[in-house]
Amino acid sequence: MPKGIGLFYTQKEKTNMKKTSYPSPFDDSAITRQKRMGLLSADGTPNEETIYMLAHVYAALFFDRLCDTNADMEKCVTICAELSRLLQTGSARELLLSICVQYDALLTPLPEPIWWSVGNPEIITPYVKEFVRQLSWLTKDLPAAKS
């Protein structure tokens, strides 16, 4: 951690910070990380059971967060319905971007396993589709969803 506070770094500290590279979900380390998380098997094929389990867990947590931050249940259901419509009409990329926008609106970071998977369509495509299916299931019996 640099010794400086805020914008007041020495030139040496600024130079060292520029040399530091942070790992990205698009670099070579992502596959290794995905294997360690169980998202990919040792041979590199997607572990669908893990991907679907994460989609269910994170969709439920997302829905809870959505409900906790919105007093109007109808708004929560509308957001989930919009994602569900996009599941039917859009690409996995559009769906992922829409999910990211919703996380941003909630001031909530994208879950780490998902962040590390955004560069891998074999993981992220089934994940976002199952995530939205789970949101649809969570909202199907709510009064606002039936109107």
C-alpha cells in the first residue's frame, strides 16, 4: 500500500503503481481461477452443476437486495420481468450487461465468481440464463407479477 494519502503520492510511488498490473477476467489467469472455483473441470469443460448452483444462490441474493432497496414490490417484479423478456429476445451478452446495470443500480459489486467468468462464454452464457430463470421463478407468485 502506498504511503501517500489521497492524491499526494511521491513520483516513485506513482511510478510503482503504474507498473502494477491487476489480474483481469480476460487474461490467462482467469481459466486457472475458474478451475479453482469449480466452474471448469480439470479438462477445461464447464461444470454446469456448479454454474447452475451459483446462478440460483446469486439470483436469490440479488432479489433479496432488490427488495431490500426498493419499497415498491412492483418495481422489483418489473425489473425481473424486463430481464426475463431479454432472456427471450436478447443475446447472453445483452443479458449480462443488463444484469450488471442492475447490480450497479443497487451499488452492489458483481459476485466474484461471475466477475472472473465474464470473459468465458461457456460459463457466463448458462449462468446468466439460469440466473434470470431463477428470478422469474422467484417472482412468479408475487401479486405484482400477476397483474
